[in-house]
Amino acid sequence: MTSSPPARLLITNARLLAPESGELTDASWLEAVDGRIAAHGTGRPPATPEDARVVDAGGATVLPGLIDAHVHVLLTTFDVHEAANWTAGYATARALKEAERMLRRGFTTVRDVGGADHGMARAIEEGLSIGPRLIYGGKAVSQTGGHGDIRPLGDDSLPCCQHQVAGARIADGVEQVRAAARDEFRKGAAHLKLLVSGGVASPHDEVSAVQYTEEEIRAAVTEAENHKRYVTVHAYHPRAVNQALRAGVRCVEHGNLLDDETIALLLEHDAFLVPTLVTYDQMAQFGKLVGMPEQTYNKIADVREAGLVALERAHKAGVNLVYGSDLLGPLQTAQLEEFNLRAQVQPPADILRSATTTAARLLRMEGQIGTLAVGSHADLIVVNGNPLEDISVLTRPEENLLHIIKAGAIV
């Protein structure tokens, strides 16, 4: 259980890792007061307050808590038939337990891009459930027959009333998209996710399919801007990605098949790209064992190999890259493996920024999370080893993760 945060937390004998600069200090200290970083420095602290809880890091590394910007806490199974029988309460209980597991891997903030709602975020915020800071977007928005339309081909019924437990809702045409966006923002969504291409996990469309028109996407972007929010899109093929970027979206999820125009548009609009390599790697290895449908399994090859190439091209071009995992069901245990996959084409310091400072900027929480700056939330992890030299130390929490601290409280 997370204890009530003490008035003061003092960490001594630590090496502080600042993701912004990619630098690691010598022996240092850090003080948190009322859940915020109050001060830090090298050597010994000037004084030890009597009411402080003191943690001797023993020379370990202190860095900001990790941020995963592409999760689905609600999607805890591949068995759609079983999930169809779940009540909202049962599905939520499973989701909150999955969120707790994410926190215990070192992710102190996650962005849910399809499914999580205000109730889940509130339960965590009020301490009713243990979990990371949950930035939610409500339900993703899909066209009829799109990536989010999971009705069987023999089902001729109209789309549901949108109150079922699900990761997506259906909206067609400018007016329906506008209404869906307004409804999700009404319910507190921090962003809106549009599904603008086919997908791996959807059984009835092709990965290269373009979904939604530019006019429909622009309608969502306008509503997001009116609400001081933003639109992110699920997309693989450059026809879908590029259309969305031209329409003003701020972020692209996946983007495995991007082309030169995609790179240029991402840079021109200062947009963000959230690659999710680990989900294809895990589905290819274990998908059939955990009940993934045959149609889904057969699509993996289309995007798996291209994903690493796309990441390398985007990295070399200087695109804003953000950490994301997109794992579903029992595969979520591999959430940290994205670090190892990205290390094939990126230096550790850049990967760390994708899971801290750059992710915070995407979430419009720069200076608040993903940093050790004074005044930021005291969301921290303490690890053995130096992630700047070996990023894989983060992928073995059972060996290296000594402490998880959220808002100044030790988990």
C-alpha cells in the first residue's frame, strides 16, 4: 500500500539523473515537501529536518518516474467473447489492478488512449486504488467499419448507445465526430484519439486502410482546440498519417510505415510520434498462446519490421519521440521491454527523454513531471546502475528498482 505522504522526504547519498541534460551527478541529495521537489544539491544536505523521512540511496541513481504515453488499462484480455460478459464494475476492477502493476514497474504517469475514464482516474487520485497518475482520453473515436468497430461481420445491428464498457465509440460524418469529441471532453478527456487507419488488433480491416476524411479530422481538431485539448491518431500507413497531420493533429500513435512526407510534416507541425514496438514483438512471440485471433496474428508482419526502421528515421530527423507500449491483456507484463527494442537504434539518453521530458511536453505537463526540477511533482524512481550507460537496468525491476515514489510518498 502507498503510505500517506510525509511532510518531508529526504533522499541522501544518491546520484541524480537529469533527463534534460543527460547528466548524472556525484553523491547528492534531494528533498521533497508536500509531494513536490523542494531542493536538491551535491554532497550532504545542509540540514536534516526532524519531521523528514530519510532514505539513504546507497549510491543508487534517482531519476524522474517513467511515463508511458500509450496504454489501455481497460483492455485486459484478448478474449472478446469473455469480455462481452463483464460488467462495468468488474472491468474497472481489473483495469485498476493493471494500473497498479504499471506503477510498480516504475511508471508514475500513464496516458490511456482508449478506454479509461474519469472514475478510474479519480479512484487513483483519491487513494481508493494504487496506481500511476492516469491521463485519460475516454473512448477513442472510430468510423463504422473502422479499427474501433469490433462487431462481428454477421451483426447488422446499429452501433451501440456508447455506454458499453469498450475502448472505442463509433461516429460517422463531421457532425457525429464533432458531437463525439464534445462528449468525451465533457467527461474530462485530456485528449481525443481518432482511429484513422486500419489496425493489427481489429479483425476486419487492413492495416493500410485510410479511415475518416480530412474534413472529419479537422472537425475533431477544431473541437479539441476549442476545449484547449488536442487530437492524437492511431495510424500506420502514410496516406492516413499524412492526411491527419495536414488536418492539424498533434500526435501520431504507431506510424510504422511512415515516409519522407511524414517526417517533414511531423517536423513542420512540431508534432509528436509515439512508436509502440514492443506490442508487435510480444504479439509475434506469444499472441497465439494468450488467445489472440488468427486474423490479428497474420497482420503483425506488416508492421513489426517496419517499426524499428521508422523509429530510426524519425530519431535521426529530430522528430519529437515519446515512449509508448500499447500492450493488451496478459502481454502488459512486457511494458518495460520497449526500452531494449529502442536501444537498437537510439542512445540511452534519448530513450530516457522519450519516457520523461518529451512525454511530459506531449501531455502539456512540462516542468511538472518527467523532471527533477524544483517545484515539480516528486514522482521518482531509485534504481541500481546507470541507465545512461545501460538502459536495460530499467527493464529488470526485480533486480534494480529499489524505490518508487509518487507525489512524495514511497510506494
